[in-house]
Amino acid sequence: QVQLVESGGGWVQAGDSLRLSCTASGRAFSTYSMGWFRQAPGRERECVAAISWNGGSTYYADSVKGRFIVSRDNAKNAVYLQMNSLSPEDTAVYYCAAEQSYGGPLYDSRDYYLWGQGTQVTVSS
């Protein structure tokens, strides 16, 4: 079974960039659709980006389109979230999620079975 570990979170100022990484242990990473979610205090968990098993299709929430880029490297068992032009509204705990699927990107949290522990992103104004 795949286990997920996120890294790359931290404290930045508005306008800065961060790159989150999610590394998966276990086999068959290339059969998993991957998603990046975030949850701010008092708010529901939301999908910010998702990528299909082969990287051929992606999904972005409207709030991050044009600023965030999701990518994956199946040879390294990793998925990335490049976050640019960060704003305080992006402050949240960011989670990666995995689900075995050969379909398109999954953006509903209920579709995912495997989750990482989360990494905090804090953006100050």
C-alpha cells in the first residue's frame, strides 16, 4: 500500500512562491491519481489541484488557476505543487491524496482513500 509524505511547507510573505512535494512509498505509484487539498481553520477541506495517473490531465480550483501548477514524476514516486503569487488566503494545511484510478483527475475528497499527514503553509501580508 502506498504511504504519502508531504514536504516543502513553511512561512512566506505574500507574493512569494513555494513548492510542495509528496513522496510515495510502496509500489505501483503510476496507477494512482493524485490530488492536493488544503484545509484552513474553520473551513472545509478543498481540492486545489489534481493530476491523473499519467500526468495527462489536471484539475485546478478556480482560486488557484494561473498560480499553482501540479506535476508528477512517476519514476521518483513523487507529485509536486508549485505555488506562485501566494496570498494570505492560501494559508492552510496542505495534504496530498492518492487513489488508484486510470481515469481523469479526481477532485472530490470522498474519492481518495490514501492521505498524507499534511504540511503547513502560512502566508503573511
